[in-house]
Amino acid sequence: MNYRHGFHAGNHADVLKHLVLIALLDALKRKESAFFVLDTHAGRGRYDLSGGQATKTGEANAGIRKLWASQASGPPALANYLKAVAASQAGAPNSYPGSPLLVSQALRPQDRFAACEVVADEAAALKALLSGDPHSHVHHRDGYAAIKAMLPPKDGATRLGRALVLVDPPYEAQEAEYPLIVAALADALLRFPQAMFAVWYPIKQRPSLHPFFRKVSALPAKSVLAVELLVRPDDSPLRMNGSGMLLVNPPWQIEKEIEPALKPLAQAMGETGASWRLTWLKQDKA
């Protein structure tokens, strides 16, 4: 399934992914020290919801537009996400942001961001979008190779002690993607054990995820948390029934911030049988 080029912009997976991303960025900003963000599969950064590519599938109608129409509010994580999306629409009211734009908006002067995109025209569009942000840099390169090259992160000669890596591949060959992710995480954790990772994954049939979860849980990380939103029961292999964010070394008590926002998402965007759950695959008891 191709998540590039706006075909699926603003769908339920984007909503979950970006709500969790904003929560992670907010947690990082609670400390004054600088952090580094790496987006391995960045895309173009902003998508026109009225364009032919988005209207062809109409997934935003069952995603972000349903959430807007529901006027869901209350939990801080949801309110902060909706505020960030609204801020991204300055000058482009009928658009939906990609993760690079959301990250760029969230940076403080001391923070740094690298966005990687292997498709040339997508990378060029993203470079133009972020051209006014001196703290964000776009790289036309393979994102998995970038993990190896950019961790541990540095700002000039200064090593940064904190990093968040967003891994959001298109899963064009889903089963082939999981070994690439596991290998990249394993290598990165050996060189930079405190790095935080947020890995997005689609849910069709849950048993197919079990080997991936076992392999990630066996890596030398302190904790691994799976955050999932299903808009319908996960019993159909023919469509994406939901998605999840696998958080490796997540911030302390991040689950208490994210979980209250999941019920409004399921209520607003879900069909009969919609659900959500947070599962610790590995938990630091310290």
C-alpha cells in the first residue's frame, strides 16, 4: 500500500501516528536540553485534501474530517494534536500536514531535525516547504542508512544526548519491511542506547505482527510500548483495519497522556467493533 503522494493523507492511521508524535515531542520539550529528531520516511510534508490524489481514495473523510466534525476535545494529547494540525494549515486551509511539518513547528531554537526521503520529487517538495527553518534539514537518501549515519546525533562538534527517530515506511512489501526495521533498531541501540524510536505499523491480521513484536522486544531497549487504534475488527486481511505506534524507550508515563485520547479517536473515526489498546511488550520497572 502506497502511503506516499497523498493517497492516504489524513486517514485514521495519520491521526494516530501524529497524535502520538506530538505527545512525544511535548514530553521531550519538558526538559531544557536540546534533542534531535530523525524522520526516516518523511514524504513531502503537506498534502492537499482537495487534490485529485486525496479525493481519489477519500480516506480523509473517514479520518481527520470525521474527527473535526465530531468536535472531540478534552484530553490534552488530543487538543495538542488538533492545535498542531491547525497551525500547519496557515496559508493552506484545506491541507493535512506530514510528520516533518509537525516536527518543524514543534522545534525550539536548540533542537535539530533531519528529514529523509528517498523519492526525489517528494524530497524536493519537502525541502521547499521547510526552507525557512534553519533547524530542519532535508536529505534525499535512504532512511535506514540515515539511522546508522546520524546516530549518535551531533550539532556541530556538540553531541546531543537525546533523540527521537520516527520510522514510518510505506510497507509496500509489508513482510519484507519488518527485518529492515529490526536491523536498524538493533544497530542504533548498540551505538546510542538511550535513543527513542516511534515505529508506525499497519494492522490487518494481528497474528502476522507477533514475530515482529518478539524481535523488537528482544532488543537491548529498556521498554517497548505498543499503542494501537482499530477502526474496525482486525479480521480482514484485505484492508487496513487499524494501525499502531511501537514506542521503544518511550518517555516515563507517556501512556497516561496518550490513552485518554484514544477513546475519542475510536468514537469519531471507528466503525462497529472499533477499539484501542496500549500494551507493554517490555517494561522498565525502575
